[in-house]
Amino acid sequence: MNNFIEILKETWNEGIRGFGIGEIIICLVIIVVSWLIGRFLSTKLIDWLTTKASQTENRLDDKILDSLRNPLGLIPIVFGFYLITFYLPLEGSVDFFATTIVKMLVIFTIFSALANLCGPLLSLLDSKWMTEAMVDWLRKTLEVLIWIIAAAMILDIWGIQIGPIIAGLGLFGVALADRIRIGNSLHGIVDHIGFRSTTVRLFDSSPVFVPNADLSDAQVVNHQMMEIRRLDWAINLTYSTKIDQLKKICQEIESYITDKKNLPVDLTKDNFVKVSELGSSSIDLKLICHTDPVGFADFSDLKEKLIFKIIEAVESNGSDFAFPSQSIYVENQS
């Protein structure tokens, strides 16, 4: 007999997966009471308020109360689930799962109310400004946007990356692992795109958290979407350089940049080296070159080789690079 009583106690205390039968019963009671309170709020309370509102001449309050009927009934249920997570000894992944469910229900309740309020609030629009069809289209559009934001928030709290979704909607024009430059100072790799902020990891690996509101207003250069790389250089030569020397220098450099063996040049664009200007202290050559969007390290290697070729072409043709200089003439007063 004593063994049987011990078995009953052990079963009562352990229950299912460590939750005692008493705890499970209390949770069921909380759910039932929450549902009953929700039903009371969504029926009796709303009906009573609707009766009071019907005594006024304004019909807006009637529409608002009716739109809030279902969301108001959800509030006690959401609170009941919160009490359950607070009451049960949850740990680890189970605690995370239960807490996330409560957060999801809170988001659903809030955005359900916002979506339902679109219709009554848009009814305030004067028919002189918008037709009934336009108001209905605007209501549906707002509801879709509200639920898109709600879905994004729910995905975010579950730890699901919403960066591809946001980028797919074209909100910011960036995606994960894109190399971007924000303004003139922030330059790094997109590491995480959240609902409220975007994490950009600088090249020294330190993260920078940028509010999405600031990111949407900032000038963002997305290097990942680069179609070509463009070189626009000025080569300054001394005024002692002769015309024949200038022609040979331009020809040698241009032959180099238009040969795909040397550079992955885009031949559909203009690629040339020409004498462009007579500067204050130099004869200036203009180099324009378009290459494929290779990686930064490879691009740096291409530039280095091109610089060596320019130096070689200038020196082999007996010219030299100019530097800013001034000539001072002293007048002889004698």
C-alpha cells in the first residue's frame, strides 16, 4: 500500500517531462480562465460599450469598438500564457521557446488591432479628396504593410535573418556579406540586418550598429553591386617632354591597358591615355580604364602592375614625372 502511495506521489510530482500534474492542471485553469475573460471582454464589455456609443451621433466610435473586439479578447489569453511561462520552472531551449511564443502573441495582438483600425480611421477621409474605391485600396495596402512588418518582427524574435527579405523588398539595397560604404567614414561588411538596426563589421572586425532609420536616409555605396571598376588617373610629366615622347608614352600605356592579357579590361567602355591639359607646372595625361569587378586584393595588384608600366614607359622614353613647382623672377633694379 505504501509503495502505491509513493507511486502516486511520484507520478503527481513528475507528471510529463518534469512538470507535475498539479502544475499542468493549474496551467489548464489559467488558460480556461484567460479564455473566459477574453470572451467576456470581446462580447459583454464591447457590446455594453457599443450600446453607449450608439447613443452618440458619431458612428466612428462604433466602428472602432467593433474593430477592437477580437484583439481585446486576445489580451487576457496572451497574459495567461505569460503567467504560465512565469509559473512553470522552464529552462534552456524550452524557456526560450515559451518566451518567444508569448512575444509572438503580443506582436500578433498589437498588429491585429492596428490592421483592424485602418478601416475606421480611413473612413474619416473626406469623399472630396478620395473616392470610396481609393479608400478601400489604401486600407488594403496599409493592412498588407502592417502584416509584413509584423511578420518581419516575428521572424526576428525567432532568430531568423530578415536581411534577405528586407533586401528583396529593396528597402535598403544591401544584403548580408555586402561590402558597403556609408557616407564618407563607415566602410565594412554587412554582418546582420535586423528589424531595428543593421550591423556593419569594419575591416578590423569591430561591429558598428547602424539604426535602419539612419541607414535609409544615408548615402550608401554598395561595392558588391559594382559592375565595373574604373580608373581615372592624371599623369603629370615635365614640360621638357617632347611631342614624340608624349605620343610614344601614351601609345605604350594604352597598348598595355587594352590588352586583356595584362588587365581584365572592359572593351565596351572607353579605355585610353591622352594628353589632356597643360597644367601650371606639368603636361598632364589622362588615363581612363575600365576593368572587371575583381576583388580588392586583385584590383590592388592590377593597379600596382599598371603603375610599374607607367613608370617604365615614362623612363624608357626619356621623360620624367613633374611635381608642383614655382619659378621666382627677381627684377634687377640697377
